[in-house]
Amino acid sequence: MAVHSRMIGIVGGGISGIAAAKQLSKYEPVVFEATGGIGGVWRHCSYRSTKLQTPRCDYEFSDFPWTQRDNSSFPTYQEVLDYLHSYATHFDVLKFVKFNSKVVGIRFIGDREASAGDFGRLLPGHPVWEVSVQTNQSETLELYTFELLVMCTGKYGDVPRIPWFPEGKGPEVFGGKVLHTVDYCKLEEEECRELVKGKKVVVVGYKKSAIDVAVECAEANQGADGQACTMVIRTLHWTVPHYSIWGFPFYLFYSTRSSQFLYERPNQGLFRTLLCHMLSPLRGAVSKMVESYLAWKLPLDKYGLRPDHPFVEDYASCQMAILPESFFREADKGKIQFKRSDSKWWFWEGGVEFEDNTKIEADVVILATGFDGKKKLKTILPDPFRSLLEFPSGMMPLYRGTINPLIPNMAFVGYIESVSNLHTAELRCKWMSRLVDEQFKLPSVEKMLKQTTDEMEIMKRSTRFYKRSCISTFSINHSDEICEEMGWEPWRKMSWFSEAFSPYNSQDYADEN
């Protein structure tokens, strides 16, 4: 069997994979995309109603602005796909992509002893990883070898997280239809409508996917003959109607250098640690101010949807969802109903049942229970690296959100989150490309592990939902440290006022000449 040898391989053709391919284009990387098009979750896990959660100007590449970047409306998923395709076409990235090519196995062929201690060069001059690829055209595996492998398979899509059910109480006993949102989004628009129209639908979950699906169900069931959609909610999260709080732009509360000054960050020293402790009441007051607005603006108490935890915990875990305009309007019409349940639930022949013996009749149950992105990685990575992907806490130890100090010659892009995941991915791809070019060197494995551990501890202290690996409360500091390693000036604004009170976005991190 012929083995194709290249310097750099990239697994995944979503936002992160395309960003990595553009930044590493001079090495002519091979991008393996399992499907027939680029876009990742935007292509394969979007519904008819799915929109971007941020304005255009906060979700764009630094060297490719939106044509209507000042348009305040949130782009649809199709507009995001068109934007990404235009970017890939403009920079001639598509020539690197092998479509319908699924990576089914990875084997380490480097020197394990040489990889111990210091991390070493990302391009050592010899193959380190062998990749097995299954294509749609052939059942025969194709083999590739690479010096560096960049994993961009993402945290969402492909592998659904399915709840555990007691024996004899799973979907098999239910007389209706059960599907996960990953299956729902593959249906055509008319198929989605026919699936839920005139049906008693139960949607399990209360994050963005669940909310979008509930709205689609309600819209398909208008009129006297329409059935209500019931959302089964275990954990409540704060939702926002728009990016304005009491008339102030939302970014003033969490996305400027001055607002993030209130929050803990890595490597801050004893004085700043004491200062953060003293500023704790002010952080709480900011969160309370946002909560008071949301409780005034939205009928959270009316429907029992006010979370018990502070708003800042959802922001610090990147779980703040933008509500569709019609969500509570449909709830007021009775088309969306809510069932709070902290206890376990299971299926019976006619629907779902709870530990308190209450039942909900259903024809269709849609599981909006999330995805297991790390499971995708674990299925293709070999031992012992599979066991090194995450710490016992469930978090991935990624230096600068990109390098696992325990896995040689491999990078990960798209596994930490912020308010704008595109901006986060692109900046780290720029950092990675300069690391590949040996414009700077990584610190020792011990120092990298300490840095990642410190960041994890901050996340744990910031929110109970820390396993999502979100850097939103110290994202500017995270970018500062990346800029310093690249030799860039970390403070990117033109004036001290803008530096203090303007939000940072991709345009602030355009390449320096």
C-alpha cells in the first residue's frame, strides 16, 4: 500500500480547520474533511432557524471582513457558510481539502523517548504520525504520514451525548419517534415540519439547540389544531434577548479590558490576587445588574425559568444564549410549555416519565442533550495518547488553547471557547504558524502544564460549568500573552480610551508588518 508523506495534516474542515490551513498554507497542508463540504457544525448541525449568536463584526477573520459588517442583524447559518466559503476561495484554501475523507485511525511512528522532556520542534524533519483515511470512493484505506498533525474536529456535532436509561425504560419501549438534534438537523425543511406538525413533541434540554427546535415546533403547530411543544429542563441557564442591558452595550460589562480587569487571570501575582478578592462585590454587582434587566425584560418568573446561579457563571462558561424573538411569544400562546425536572426521567409507551411519577404524553421526543467532541478524538487517537487528552477533571490541558504538552507534534484548534470562537481559533492558528516557523520556542513541558493548570483552576473558581473550557472572562489577557510570545504589541488600540472601553475583535489582531 502506497504511503503519502507530507509535512502537515489537518483533520476537520470547519472554521478551525480552514483557519489553520490558511495560516499554514506555505506548507501545503492536507485537510481531511469527512463530508462533501466545509463548514463543520454550521454545515451539518444547523436548523432552518439557526443564526449566529454575535454580530458580524465579532465573527470574522482579521483579513476578510464581512461585506455588510455594520449590519446589526445576526447572520443565518447559510450566510455564515457563504462567508466561510468566500474566505476559503479568496485565499485559495480549498485546494488543500480532501473531501469525503474520514480519518479512522492515527498511529504514532515517532521516537517516544525523544519526545519526553522538552516539547521539541513541531516539524522535526521526519514523520511522527501515520493517518488512516477512509474515502467514499473506496473501501481501501489510504495511509498518510505527517510531521505535524492539527486536530480540528471540534467539540460539537457527529457524536451525540445520549442520556442513560434503566433497562426496559429506554427509547425501545416508546411508541413514538426518538431522535437527537444531530439527526434532526439533517432533515430537509419540509421533513422537519412534517415530523412535528400536529404532534405532541417533547424537547429535552434548554440550551441554544433546544430553544431553536422548540421554536420550530411551535411555528409548525399554529392554529387550533396545533399541539404544544414541551421542553424538559434539568438545568436552567440565563438567556438574553439582545446585546443591550439597561440601554448600555453588552460588551461594556464583560468584553473590554477595563471590565475584564475585575476578573482573575493567570500569572497575576500576589497583589492582583488580593485586588481580585477585594473586587468580588463589584463583580457580583455587575452580574446582579444584568440579572435584574433580564428578569424585568423577560417573563422568567412567570414560567419558572430564572436560574439559581449568577449570570456571570453562564458567561464564564460560554453558555449565554440569544433568544429567538418569538420564543416567549409562542410560550404565551401555549405553543411552548415547560417541565422542570431535577430528577431522572425515562420512557414509557406513550411518552416520558419522571421520578415523581408524572408523565408527559408524546409522539416525538427530540434529545437536545449536546455532543461529546472528546469522544471523537478518543476513537481515533492511539494509546497512551488517548488517556492524555484530558485531566481527571474532564478538561483538556492545552497550552495557549492549542498544544497538549503531553502529546508530541500535535496541535488542537477549536477546543477552547470564548464569546467569538472564530476569533479565538484564528489568533491561535496565527500563533501556531509562527511556532511552526520557529519564530519563538515553547517553554518546558512543566511550565506549559503549570500554565494550563492555572487556567483550569481559574475556570473552576469562576463557574460550576467549568468543563466547557471557556476563557471569556480573561480572553483579552489570554490574547495578550499570545501576542507577547509572537513578538507583537499586546495592547492593540489606537488610544488609551479605546484600550480601556472598546471591545476587542479579530480586526485588532491583523498581521503586523
